[in-house]
Amino acid sequence: MDYTPNVFECDHRVMGTPSLASWRVGVILRGLREDRGLSIREAAKILGTNKTRLERVEKAENQKVDPGTVAGWAFIYSAPEQIIHELETLARQSRETDANGWENVFSTTPKWFNAFLTLEKEAMTIDSYEAAYIPGLLQVQAYMEALYEAEPSLTTAASAEATRVKLLRQDWVFNRPPGKLAKMRFILDEACVLRINGAPYYEEQIRRLREVAALDSVEVSVLSIDRGIHPAMPGAFKLMSFAGPYTPELLYIDSVYGSRYIDERHGVARAREVFSDSLACVVDVEEYLSSVE
């Protein structure tokens, strides 16, 4: 995933920009309801609320959630005490955030991307497939700058800020306290490497890939063009999972038409299947580089 200012807008039909806490509340409540085989309308009747209100909470459209309300709903669902306590804690956290739920840390980043920054920072696992370029978490600064030079609409200031965003992301993700580093798997289509072969920053970027791949919790693989048709042909995507009840997962997709956050079970499961199938087609980045050098 490579953030370029002023290009993408979030597709709010799927997921807006709730705080991470309110999103987790929604995931848990939806999981409790679905485990009991209830529709939104049926659950709302049992909980003594209306369909619209329950739906807004499940989709995290309510930025600030009432702790007593969600704990009461969980009790009616016969949820374990641990989950009820978790919901109360998360609901309190949702009320401590600002109106948008996300810290606006950079002046030119849109709100949807500030949401992505927070999600990526908190993720316990990150699985990423990239079809065209080295993902932002693995890029060296010279590679970043080359990307921005290829976008003529970017100002110098915007390019500099986009670089700072990526460097901050890398710091957040790779410099966590000992034992807290996320489990990360990156699949790079071979085109990501071939495209920069001969560039002045090529060797530096290859060293970066090798350094990251050497970390205990990180895997970097290459999907060779020789494999032909493969499961991830439709395009790049990222899967992130988070700690907590119902192991919340999120599918992130971006394109020139918009960026989408999808947490619906079927959509996430399908992307997880594609990623797993793609792993069967890859080689370790070190093995790949050794074969082409």
C-alpha cells in the first residue's frame, strides 16, 4: 500500500472512519448476534432497541458508544463476563477520542488515511499482496521519492509530508517494544522488483527487503511471473487482524477509484483464502534474489 496525497478517497459505503475502539465494539456485537443466528431486526427486538440504532453500533457509525448500553446488550446475548467487560472498556475508550475518532497527525492526509495509520499501528498481524510496487512499509526513502516524482500533481511540500508519513509508519510498525512486533507476511509480484531493476536505488531497496525478511516475525516472498495465472490476479490488498474477542480482521483495498475498509466476514474470509492460495505460488525473497543475481 502506497499513500499518495490527494489521489484517493475512502469509500464510506463500506466503512467510514470510526475509532478503533468503537469498531471493535461493533465487531464483537455483530459476532454475538451472528453466533445466535439472529437478523438485525430480530436482535433489535430482543434487545429492546430499533434496527437502525443497532445497525449503526455494529457498523461503528456511532463514534462514541454508551458502555452501559452495549454491556446490557451483551448480557442479553448471554455473553461471557470477560466479553461484557471488554465491551465496557472499549466503549469507554470510544468516548475518550476526539469527534472523528482519529488523531489528525498530518495536514495533507485525508481522514480515511489517518484511520489506516491507526489500524496499521495496532494490528497484530499484517498480510499484504502487492502487484506493482514495493509496499510502503518496506520502501527506502529514495524509492519513495521516485514514486512522488512520477506524480506531477504533487507539490514539493506534499511529497515531503508523504515521505514523513511512510517513515513514521515504518517506525510504528517495526520499532514496537520487544515481543510486540506484528506477524507480517508480504507477497510481492515479481513486477515489483523487475520494475526498479537498474534504478540508482535498486541495491539499497534490495538490502532493505533482505533486512526486513531476516526479522523473526516477518516473511517476504516473491510471486514469479513464470507462475502465470495466480489467485491474486485481481489486485493488491492487505489483511490486518487485531487482538480481542472474535479476533477482528479487516480487509483494506485501494485503487484510483477509492479506498475501502471491509470487515464483513465473507469478504475477509474470501481475501484470506486468496492470500493462502497465493502463498503456495511464492518463493522466499532470498531464494528469489539468489536465483537472479
